[in-house]
Amino acid sequence: MRLTVLGVVLLMSATYCRAQSAPATQPATDQAALEHQFQAMLSNATLVGRFTTDGADATPREDRYSLGPVRHVGGEMWLITAKIGRGQQSFPLPIPVKWAGDTPVISVTNFGIPGMGSYTARVVFYNDHYAGFWSAGPDHQGTMYGRVERAPATQPAAGGK
């Protein structure tokens, strides 16, 4: 269960929007566009991938995280709603997102989730993919990677005018 929570925190903590490479120094309007793209990429998306746990069995295992609304609340902080735990309850989580040029990076250190523990993670998002490191303590950590999937746009009913 801790891996699932950490994965959600990592995945929710930020993501890339579909921008191509941009200059290292971007005007504020470009940053606003990147933030808008990031929000659009993650809002109501599903993170589908795999995670590993360091140690004896580092075999990648399937991982899936359902996200709800995602919004920028100011500075580095984003509010990401995610389904966490066995009961798949939705929780709005304040997550710091840093930017490496045009690439969002979720960066949490000892991030506490009530009733679930404390997690550290660094997850980058780029071109509808994510990859990163997670830790729930020095003896429980690993990597994660996968893709961001969004439901296709709703199509109008056939034959309607």
C-alpha cells in the first residue's frame, strides 16, 4: 500500500506538458503556457506504468494511479486530486512542482500523507511519459516509470442534428 501511495504522490506531484525544447530562460508567458499544458496533461488522467523496489526482488510490477482535477495554486504549489489506497478515496494533495526548463518535476521530501506515512520522490514528466525515484525510507525505495493516459474526447451521438 505504501508503494501505491508513493506512486500517487510522485505521479501527482507534477508533469510535463507537450512543449518542445525551449530556451533555458523563458519569458513569463511561456511559463504560463507550460503550466497550462501540464495541468491539461494531468487533469483527470491515469498514470499507467511500473515500479520497482530495490533489493532482492527488483522485478517491475504494474502500477496505476487515477487523477482528478489538477490546478496550480501559486508559486511551486499544485493541488492534485488522486485516488489513493485500497478504498480508492480521492484526496486533494498540495504538491510542489519545480521546472527544469520546459520539464515539470514533482519534488517531495518526507511528504506526509495522513494515515499512510511519509514519502520522498522525484518524478519528471515529458511528452506524456513519467519516470522517477520514490522512497518510503532508507530500506524501502525504487524507481517508477510509465505513460499518462487521458480518456478520448466524447463523440456526439450518431444521427443527431
